Amino acid sequence: MDALRKLGRGVTSAPMAAPGDEPRPLPLDYDRNPDRFRTGRAVTNEFGLRGDVHAPVAQRLIAEAATPVLDIGCGDGALARLLSSTGQVKCVGVDLSRTLVKHAPQPVVLGDAARLPFLSASFEAAVALYMLYHLADPLLAIAEAQRVLRVGGLFVAAAPSRHDSPELQKLLAKEPLATFDAESGPALIADAFGNVDVQTWDGPYLQLPNSGALRRYLIGRGRTPSEAESAISCFTYPLTLTKRGAVIFSRKL
């Protein structure tokens, strides 16, 4: 995102979960329902008021000449495309989704973030953007990222806040806590790496011009078409959404 706010070296505090509100992984539906992923990406690209985190992360990796980079949960290769623009940083992608991997730039490997198919100390940077919340135990993937990094290597993770899109609070209130989010993520990474540098975003990042755009946004958030359709009449348009989240940086010491 543009205008990321630096919190400094430390850990953000996470509110206590309510009894019975244990974190749960988000479903991995990219092969079963790839249109949900594509819809969410398209809504962000069409109606976003500011850029996504991929661009500033790519800029930092290029500035540090951090090569090679391992893009964990690479999806269709958005980060790799940005890094390839200079030709200075080599990016290797890994993802569990056969559908998304087909569209990612080479080299890309079908693999599990919790059991990375790479030798130890193989990469100068490892990146996990918007993917750790799909894992029941994100610490396994974080530990694997640390293993494949060289000493001094950079680890980058990003996730939305559990308080994202407050304008839709009534619709989203029943969503379970994710296993990794902007509130819990810094502490999880600090457990493995011993250091974190957290940068947040919080502001009007998305403006939906009409009910059709909100319908697509809700489908991207995992709502069924019928659920999205029943909700869109409750709002006036254009609808500006506050997006919140964090990018977390750490070094292998």
C-alpha cells in the first residue's frame, strides 16, 4: 500500500479472543473456486484508491538486491512480475494451487509452505503475502522460511487486520479469527526470528461505485453469490471501505 505507517521494531498487541473463538485457517479454495480469487483481485485493481503491498515490497527487494527471492504462496505470480521488470532480482515461486501455478511466471514449484522443497540457506529473501492465514499452524511455514534463508536474509509477510472493512462489520462480524493476521502476526514471526519491523495500512483504500461492485467484493471475501446479493441493498453508493492490515519484516540473525 502507499503510505504504509511504520510502527518500529516491536510487536503489536492482539486483542484476546473470546471463549470458543479460536483462530481457524481460511479455506484453500483456489482450485475448487478460482473465480473467487480472480474476483477479489479484480475488485482491488478496479476500485482501489491506492496500490497493493506487492509494489512496495518489490521495491524494497530490488533496492536491497535481494536475490534470489522465494515467493511462498505465490499465487499467479504478481510479485514475480514486478521483480522481473528490472531483471536484477530472480524470483522462485511455490504454491499448493495447481490452478494458480499454471499462470505464474517460471520458475515456479508446486509445494507446501510447511515443507518447502528447497535446501537450507538457499535464498536472500522469503516472502509470504496474504497466505499464512490459510495454514492451521503458520509457525511451521515461518520456521521453513527461516530455514531456507541465508544469514541476514529478509523475511516479509503481509495480512489484513481482523478489523478490516469496518463499514461492513455487521456482515463480517461472524467471520472466525484467522490463524494469522495483522494483530497476531508480529508475535508469531518474532517467536521464530527474534525481531520484527511492522508497517501498517489503515485508511480509505477502496471505493465501490455501485451494488455490483460490492457484490463482487463480498464474493472475493468468500460469500456465496446469494449471500452477497441479499446484502447489497443495505448500503448507499459509492461506498468507501477502510482497509487495515500490516506488512511484517524480519531478518535471519
